[in-house]
Amino acid sequence: MTVIERFLKYVSFDTQSDENSGVTPSTPKQMVFAQYLKSELEQLGFQEISLDENGYLFATWPANTDKPVPAIGFIAHMDTSPDMTGAGVTPRIVYGYDGTDIVLCEEDNVILSPKQFPELLDHKGEDLIVTNGKTLLGADDKAGIAEIISAMVYLKEHPEIKHGKIRVGFNPDEEIGLGAHKFDVERFGCEWAYTMDGGEVGELEFENFNAASAKVIIKGRNVHPGYAKDKMINSLRVANEFVALLPTDEVPECTDGYQGFYHLIGMTGEVEQTTISYIIRDHDRGKFEACKENMKKWAEIINKKYGEGTVTLELKDQYYNMREKIEPVMHIIDVAFKAMEEAGVTPKVKAIRGGTDGAQLSFKGLPCPNIFAGGLNFHGRYEFVPIQSIEKAMKVVVKIAELVAR
């Protein structure tokens, strides 16, 4: 199988994760895919293959040199985002993209257009894998899995390329922030690793958001509306008051670069009780902590107005900026940077406006920056990935393995 054939096979598996399931993996269908991958790794000649009950699949591609070489790892996640269905993915290849609109689904008038997605024009002349307009694609992160496995196959077919021991790891539930929670770093057993989970060609990332979730539970008091004066507390209206306290310009649609935000991701309720869900993000740890303090302050404002206990705030840290763990071992960034250059890719070092499993793994003792996998517009029907980008990412993995052994 070529790397593209491998990718197209992988996206046929529905591996959507579920943040409400409370188990690992969060959906049984992720384990189905993991078992398929385990079988494939066995057929390809990987060693030390293990798949645990939580859906973490580890394997070794053995060294072909006696020279002392650090063991390194490559990691990708098996799940796709809960934001959109991953069932029945039927990709289509647009060969030699000409820069015009791509009709994904004529029936529903779903169009991938450079007017809304100008990054398409960066890939004019390339071959784009797109969706049918009804599902996401799954390049996040099945492109990463295909690239890692195909790179190991390439090393097998080119024994003249000397390399040390390489560990590969495929995990569940990254999209719900739990991909690294049960990742056994000690059992994985390498000095450092790279997640193949970035977007555009050349992305090399070792900074990410500090992240927290915030659940705001608002209790109301329901009284017959005809006799509600001075008695009713409508939790839906109080929820709107709480939302109005937050700064209107510190939201995802108004921020970029190193700017953080409060992102309202859900609101459900009725008169008696309403729950608001936020995610809080900032690259700067001090500003991140200040954002959480602000949430507490706004909850106090509402409680002072409507009575103690009206608002209950649940804050939960999710992950932190990996930069503080990567800076002491910057040679691993240098290796990736050089590998990209030797693979004909221009490195683009940038901060992730999000998080990866590598952020959590770095804090668990496995320094783990992030490298591009090639896809764009993740988590929705407009997701696409250029074939040439997948091929370049695979070459970068090969080059990293080669450079570490030089």
C-alpha cells in the first residue's frame, strides 16, 4: 500500500470519540480500528507490539545499526472529532486543483471555495483529498498514522538508511483532551517523540495553549409566570447576564497569534437550571490563571445579585504549554527543522492555537513537539488534505530517523 492508499483505508473507519462516555477508549469503534492497525503492524514486521484494554497501541521498528542511537518515537491519534460525524466517510480526489470552487455536495449546496478558505490557493496544481460534504475527512489524525507507518515501511525497503530504535504509538481520545491521560510513557520507552498532528506543510510546533474547561451551573426558581413578580429567578436570563459579563473581544473569532480567549461552547437549560460550558485558552501561564480568576469574579457578581448558590463554577485544567518542557532539549527541534529542510519543506515554527497529546506527554516526562500531518479545515465537512502534503510529511519522518542516527 502507498501512503495514500493507507490513508484512504483508514478514513473508512468511524472513530469519533465521545466526551460523555466516561470510559477509555470513549467509543468501542476506536478499538475496532486499533485492532485493525495491530494486525497491519504484525503483517509489516513491527516488533514489541502491544494493544492494551484502553486502546493504546505501541510497537517498535528495530534499529538497523550497532551505533548507539537514542530511541525516539512518533505518535498519532486514532479518534476523530465529536464536532461532526465520521461515519460513512467517502473521500474524493480532486486532481490538479485549478483554484476554483469545489462542489462537495451538490444536493446540499456544500462548496469548498477559496473565497471562504483562501488557503486552498496555496495548493493550486496539487491533488486534494476532499469530503462528500456530509462528514469530516479524518486527516486529523489518520493522515499522521498513515505517514508514520508508511515511513517505517520506507525504512524497511531502504536498509541503506541507518536508524536507531523507533517506537510508534497510536492512542484514542485526543479530540476530547484525554489522549495522553492513560499513555504509559515508561512503557513507551524512548528519549523523545513527535506527534504527527499538525496542519499545513512545514508546521513545527513546541508551544501550545494553556487550557481549562469551565462549567457554569445556574440555579433558578420557577413560579407561575402570572404571579412571578419578585419571586421568579429565570436561570436562562441569568445565564445571559453571566455571558454578558465576559469581554466581547476575547473570543476565538476576534483573536489570533498569542491572544487567548474564552470560548462559549454550550448552553442548555430551562427556567429552573441552566448550564453554560466554556473553554479557556492562553499561551501565557499568568494570563491563563488570571482568566480563571475572572470566571470566579463574574460568578461572585451574579451570586451577590441573586443570592449565594445561584451560580456554581467548576473549573478544570486540561493541559499546559509544552514550551517550558521543550526548551531544555531544543536539539529535538533542531533535528525536526533540519529534517524538513532536507525533505524539501520550509519549516514554519509557530505556536499552536490549541493543544496536542504532545503537550500532556511533555509534562509526563516525554518531550514531544508537534509536526505537520498536512490536513486543513479539521473537524468539519470542509476538511481537505493535499496528497503532496501527506507524502512530504512521510519523508520528514524518514529524515528524522536518519538524522538521529548520523
